[in-house]
Amino acid sequence: MSLKDILKAQCQDLALLIGNGINRYGAEAAASSWDGLLSTLAQKLLDPAHAALPSGMSLTEFYDVLELSSTLGKGKSSLQAQFCELLASWQPQAQHKRVMQWAHRHDVPVLTTNFENTLGNALGCTLQRVRNPRFTAYYPWERYYGLKTIDDPCKGFGVWHINGMQCYRQSIRLGLTHYMGAVERARALLYRGTIRLFSGADINAWVGASTWLQIVFHKPLLIFGLGLSENEVFLRWLLIERAKYYRVFPERRKPAWYVHSANEKNEGKLYFLRAVGVETVGVPHFDDIYGEQAWALPAA
């Protein structure tokens, strides 16, 4: 099954999960690298000789080491704030617009691990929230970018940021410490209390129903633009929990697809994804993921 086949078959019941690959496609690819941004910060804050990502260290660990090693001093911005400042110039490209136009046309939710708002800006979206009083700038999981307010994250177009939002710098999840904090936050919603997800209650009644977690567990997922390598511990943990949830409640099972380059050499990653219920779909060219043909809207 190709990406185009999935989009055609699932257009009425789908959620997109998009990573930084969409930023690295096309003319602006060289300027849209997170490791490049971290290296820029390292050159600014550390010895330039040790600014590049060393072999044997993940990006998440590099951020934690950078934070430990740097001396910010009084009045200087946090690393999260400085990272957000570097993202400020990123603008939507053609691929952002066509993917978002497709998502809006079919009224499907969009999840992203990206921090910047290029996806939302592609359609002129504004910051919205599900009608719920809870809020924390560290975990703004009930906030999204959209064109209107929705009551259910699964029912309507909106852009939800899994790893934090540029407008809330405290929410940015860059380091391994940040990821582990997000795991603990999500675990509490999944397993603790009387209205937890795994209690088997009404799926719209559990405590995380107004967050993007509702989409992860209750919508078919089309995943692309993500490396999903070993250092992406939060998202891989969520996929494990999703598989556990479906084992307990098989009637709630939803499919998922991971679209990747056919030249993908990481067999361990593909094996992991298939083991947690994600079908892997290899495509010959990145044009097949981000190009016009895949996302062409039907004639009005």
C-alpha cells in the first residue's frame, strides 16, 4: 500500500503524525536541522572545538550535556528560550501548505514532534484550546493551533505539538531529562486515578481525553518525517503503551503506518514498529512523501 492509497482509503478517519522531515525537504532543508541549531548554541556557549555532536551521543543527551556545561549567568535566557529564538525565522514551505490543506479539507487532526509553528502558520491557524480549565505552560497538552475551537481532539482539524510549543518555551522537550518528565506526566494520565485510560471507562471520560493523547490512542496514525530512532524514547514508549492498550481492549484497536525511505537500513527500528502494530511503508523518493502528487486534493 502506498501513501496515496492510505490517504484515499482513510481520509475520513485518520490522524497525521509529522516530524522534522517535512522541514528538511526542499529548498530550506539546510537551514532546518535541529542538530544544526544545537550546534549553533554549543558554539555560542561552549568551547567551539567541542560544539559538534560527538560520536556515541544522542541529540537528547547532547542537549543535557550542553545545559550542564554552559554558564548562562544572570539575566541570560534559558537554553529552551534561545532554541526558540533560533526557530523564529522558520517559515512554511510548499510541502507544509499542501499537507495542511489536505488535513483541513478532510478535517483530520495533526500531531507533530516539531516545536515551531510552520504547520499551523501554513493555514493561518491561531492558538486554541479544548474547552477545559486545566493548563500548564510546561505541558500545554490541551492547546493546539487551529481555525476553530473543538470539543474532542479526535474530531476536527488542529495541529497538536507533542514535544512542546515554541510559544511556551518551558514546554520544549529537548533533553533526555525532558523526555523522562513527559513519560511520567503521560503515565499518570494513563494509569493513575479512577478515570485513567486503562480503566476501560468511556474513552471520552478519562482524564487525558482533552489532550493530544486521545488522538494517539484512538485514531489511525499515519507517521512520516520522523526518524523514530532509539533516542526518541518518549514517542517510542507511547507506541508501546498504545500496543498494550489494544491488547487489553482489542475492540478499540486502530491501525498505524510508518512511511519511510525504501533505502532505510535500520532493520531493528522497523522490527520494533511492526511489533507494536505499526505497518511500515517504504517509498523510493522523498517526493513520494511530500510532493504534490500524494497530497493532491480532489476536484471541487
